[in-house]
Amino acid sequence: MSLLKQSLDIPAFASTQLALLDAELQSELQETSGLIANTSPTSLQRAGLAITNLVVSSQRTGLGGRTVLELSPDSATAGASGELPEHGIRTGDIVLLSEQPAGSAKKREIKDLEKRGVRGVVTKTKKDAVAIAVDEDKEDALSLSGRVWLVKLADDVTYRRMNLTMEKLQKMTESEYTSFMRVLFGLSSPSPVPCDLSTDAEYGNIEWLDPTLNESQKDAIRFALASRELALIHGPPGTGKTHTLIELILQMVKRGLRVLVCGPSNISVDNIVERLSPHKLPILRLGHPARLLPSVIEHSLDVLTQTSEAGLIVRDVRTEMDAKQASIKKTKSGRERKAIYGDLKELRKEYRERERRCVDTLVKGSKVVLATLHGAGGYQLRNEEFDVIIIDEASQALEAQCWVPLLAAKKAVCAGDHLQLPPTVKSTNSKTKVKPREGENIIKGMNLETTLFDRLLSLHGSSIKRMLTTQYRMHEGIMRFPSDQLYESKLIAADAVKDRLLKDMPYEVKDTEDTNEPVIFIDTQGGDFPEKNEEEDTGKKGSIRSLYGESKSNEMEAALVRQHVRKLVNAGVKPEDIAVVTPYNAQLGLLAPLKDAFPGIELGSVDGFQGREKEAVIVSLVRSNADGEVGFLSEKRRLNVAMTRPKRSLVVVGDSETVKRGSKFLSNWMDWLENNADLRYVDATSIEAA
Ligand SMILES: Nc1ncnc2c1ncn2[C@@H]1O[C@H](COP(=O)(O)OP(=O)(O)OP(=O)(O)O)[C@@H](O)[C@H]1O
């Protein structure tokens, strides 16, 4: 019997997860320290992983009592504009801030950097400055006068919490297993729910708050309300998963239930906070304010601790801390500075104490609490009870991450789509060995890419899920293939979208052969336009390319993409309504000049575009070789994501001969495109010079 269909031995499951997580963390750390040791700070900066030549321009107390350093470009190296160079550091990134070594070619061991530097979270990035909330008790480790640089680190904090959770699970005795846990591990079956709830006495006559809900959405909500332990809401692309969850949360609150809503990323949680916000419920968003969207900050715990009445008393201490922070600049000796840091430490303790009391009051008064899965494991929710835990984007979360809130749950509703990409796992193909701890059993064959959503579906079958079937994104023609191949032909295109084409945009777009077709296939078959392997090309260790590992590119496809974009723009389509996606980073590199030629256009990897949509999407498949090698293009969930991003126009550029040989799914897709898309073969002479 397949591993996923079996009930699981809980301690062995936890041991396996611990071993897998350890291997994953090791590969992540190795990758980061390898990059830092072998790549110059300037190259790291160009790859978006570092910012060099900075000086500390100010220091203050930020939210949560943390010290925030503001860093600006060193005037000796910054241009006249005083702006930071191009960089890829984002709010929320965990970074290491350290003195900049003289001579950039020196080997830098991450251990040494950590010893001399401080870790922190990026709280703000502006054109001319970046702000970092540094870890407590380390502020004085950094001399504030010299030139510094910062580099992005692997986020090992999330692992600590997953490990703690798995260790707790591992140690639980059988008598401690709740009936909820027993269902999730297959030790018992979920309580049955009537098949048709639309005629049910309790759930048949729900007063819907949102009158636009479609039948499949209503059905999913009824099911999620009626199920005792567990419900999965399967939301294919564009089917209104979040829309449905909002109504579900409101219905639960109306029934007096207390709900914890989680997602794997801050953005997934903020998305829900933004949409719940107009409903005027007492909602609370947990999490480091640096990582929250500005529009949800008013619901954040850190802000409420300052603005609410309960927060008044916390504010007093904060004022005192600020005064101390400001006086540091005026100190003359190291000893004086040390004394101030000592005072700050005491004040911070007091601050924490008062904050804790205030937090308790706020948390207890909230009917809906929202946090990332990881954030739900913080001290704020210790001993808090919820009737239901809702996990959005559950198919993109590691199972161990889901257990952070689930360990204390009575009931869970998980929303997701297991037919799109699972969370990115680095250790799958690496040489990192999965080692069990001594005396522990390991379940062979288990891996991190199998999500809780996948496992529950295999374990209990489709009776525990409801699927949303009306999609509000794609033209009917774009939806057809993914619907037939992956979603049992159940998807229906909503009337408002089913025949929308580029030529019908709300602004003037000419009716051309490129704007009046939903699906176009530009086939480069014939073997004249082979792919290139980036590693063979550059080969240099430490070069910027090696940051991306081995990647593929295809110049002819890039030229065809360029040509198509130009035709769309000439017809009147705005560049910001066009995206080009491709599975390969090297191809993205080749396509980069499009951004200068057509400002506003978006270029992205398929994996990075999951969850997004655009009016027109051009997919460059890249692979073209004599052996029919397609690499990770063979992953049908990746293809599904690629082909379901557009609303009005999908353009596929690829070599059908190579791609066809990659997998059954690819061959079906190529056949389908040949028969249903507007098919175009390439005449190399017709392509303008790249
Ligand atoms: N019942 C409905 N009637 C009309 N429009 C709807 C309905 N449900 C969802 N939509 C629209 O469909 C779009 C997608 O909805 P939403 O953002 O909730 O989807 P999602 O499933 O979370 O997205 P994704 O497909 O990226 O996971 C939104 O523009 C939303 O307004």
C-alpha cells in the first residue's frame, strides 16, 4: 500500500520529519555559506543578496522595543544621487550586518562574519536607506563608525520552531493523542458529513453575507462548517479560494466560534487580513511589523500595543528607551556607552513585562487571530484555545510547519491546490544524507515535498474535500486543457471571463491575429534553435551565473518572445498587462533587456509567478535538444502554474519535438496545442535581428 494511504506511527513520523528538516536546513546553510565564502560582496550585491558600502546614519527604538539602525550609502562611494545601488534585499529578509572587510577578494567564513557582526530583520527599504531591526543584546557588538555591508542569510528561525513542534509530537504518549490528531494520522476516520448539505436542516439555509458566492463556494463553506475534524477546500486557479475563506471566517464568527487563520507566508496572511478588514470584526494580526503589508499594520499586535488603551502603559517605557538610544551618540567613552546599554537592557525587560500583559488582553479579546504558521507558535498564543484553525495555501506549506498551530487544534480547514507547485525543497536532489537520531525509527520514502494536503487526500480520499469549480480568471480556451487533464473537466469559466480577449480590453487595442486568439503556439520544432547550458558557457566558479546553478537558455525563443511582445504593444496592449514566464533563470537573464525596451512588463520564473495573474502571458519553454531532455519541465504542477496565469492570452513558445518526449502530460499538451491553438511555425528569416 502506498505510504500516503497508510495510518502513521506518530513518533516515527515526527522522527522522520526531524531528520528531513535537518537535512533541508543543512543544505540551505551550506548554500548560503558557500555563496558568502566564494563570491565577492559586489557579486553578491549584483545577485540581489547583499548591499555594500553602507554607514549607520541613525539609531532608534522601533516597534517591539527593538533597536533599529538606518543605513545609508557611504558618501565616499555613493554617486551624486546618494541612492543605494540596485539590490534585491526586501523588507522581512533576515540579514547579517558586518564591518566591510578591506579587499573584497578575501575569503569570508560565515562564522567569522557572525562573530563580528549582528543579525537583524530588514524593516524598511528606501531609495537612499535601508533600516534593520537588530537582534537584542547584540547592538553593542558593532562599532557604529566604520563602513558596513549586509548580506541575506538562510532563515533558520523557522526551522527551530518546526523542530520544537516535531519534538513535542514525538514525545506525546498515546493517551495524549486527541481525536483530531488521530484523524490526521489515519488512526481513526473523520466523522461522516451528509453528502448533500444544501437541504440539511442546519446548513441548508445559511444567510450568506456575500450574495455573489457561487454554488461550489457555498457548498465548500457548508462542508467546512459541518465537518467535525477536518475539511479540505480545493481551489484550482482563479476559483476564489480567498473569497470563500472570507465568507467562511465570517460565518464561523457568527456562530460564536473563535478562529485562528494561518498561511505559510506573510503575504498569504495579509491578503486575508486586507479582505476581512472592511467587515469590522475584532481581528488581530500577529507578526513582526517589518514583515506586514502597510495596509494591515493597524491590526498588528505591535501597533495595537501602542495605540490601544491597554498600550498606554507600555508607551511610557518606550519614551524612556528612546531617550537613552538618542544619548548614545553623545557618549565619549566605551565605558559610558556600555552603561547605557546596561540601562537599556533593564528597560527592555520592563517593556517586555508590560507588553506581555497588554498582549494578553488584546489576544483574549480577538475572535479572529491571523498569523503565519510559524508565527502561530509564538508566546502570544501559548495556552490560547481556538475552535477552528484555517490554513490557506496549505499545499504550499511544509507539513511540519502546519503542525505548529495544529498540535493544539480541535478542527482544521485547509485550503489549497495540490495540483500546483508544493513548497520549494532544496535537499531533494542534494547529497545531504537524511540521518535519524540515535534509536529513532524513520519512515522510508517520506519526503518534505509531500504536503499535509496531499497526505490527507490520499489517506481519507475525496470525501474530505470540496472543490471550487467556477473560475474567474481565464478565457474558456485557456482553461480547457488544465481542466480536462488535471481537474476532471470540472472547471467552468465564469460568464464575465469566458470569451474575453485582448482586443476587448477596456482600453483601445487593435483587433489583430495576436489579440483575437486566446491560445497561440509558436513552435520552433526542427532542431535549428538548440538550448544552451549556462554552466558550459561561463564555467567560472564564483561568477554571477554560478549563483543560479546550472540553467538553460534559448536565444531563438528569446527573440521570438521579443517579437511577440512588440506586436502586442504595437496593437495597443500596455506592457504592464504582459508577463513573460519561463522555468529557467538563465532564460530570464536573456530576456532582461525587455524591461528597458518595454517598461512595466513583468518577467518571472514560473515558480515565482504562482498565485499571480496577467492579461497576456508568454511562456518560454526553452528546452530544445536531440535527446528529448526536458529536466524539471516534466513536473506537471509547474506546467499547470505556467499555463493558468493568463486571463485573455496564452502564448507558448517551444520546440514541440523535444518537449513532446518529456512526459505523457507534455505530449498530451503538445498534441492539444497542435489541434486547438493558433499554431505558428517559425521562419528564422522573418525574425528581426535580436
Ligand atoms: N462568486 C464570485 N463571483 C464573482 N467573482 C468572484 C467570485 N469568487 C471569486 N471571484 C473573483 O475571482 C477572483 C479570484 O478570487 P480570489 O482572489 O479569492 O481567488 P483565489 O482562489 O484566492 O486566487 P488563486 O486562484 O490565485 O488562488 C477575484 O477577482 C474575485 O473577485
